[in-house]
Amino acid sequence: HRCTTSFIIKSFKMAYQIKSIRYQNSPRKILLQNINGPCPLLAAANALLLRGVITLSSECVRNGVASTDDVVNMLANRALIRSQQSSS
């Protein structure tokens, strides 16, 4: 799924704003919660974003938001790549 403006408008509750920060003297992007409460999905994604292990698509960055689908797909792709590397 792509970060399109129409998708973002239709499902704002399922989208996370992106914030630019500096972490260990490097520019990084993190995801912000859209509602209160713990969110293990965002915690995992932000940990990997801060470490530079995963990156947000340029379309998400340009739009300033990432959907839940985008975040899940990033994490799933990383898990698949890691699994393939471990089995090699």
C-alpha cells in the first residue's frame, strides 16, 4: 500500500505523523502516536528507524505520514530479509 493523500484523509486514525529529529548526530525520522496509550508497533518501528535498520518510503516522508499498513509492511519486510540472511 502506498502513502497517498486520499488514503491518508480517509483513514487518519490509521496513519501516523512523521517527525524529523537528530539522533546521535544523525538526521532520523520517527513516527508519532495518533492516540494515547502504548503502541508496541510504533515502539518497534521507531527503534529500527533510529538505528537506521529500516527507512520510510520517500512518498510517506513527502506526505508527512505513514499508514499502519506501511508500518506493518516495513517491519514484515525487515523480518523476511533478516530471516533470509540467517538461513544463508
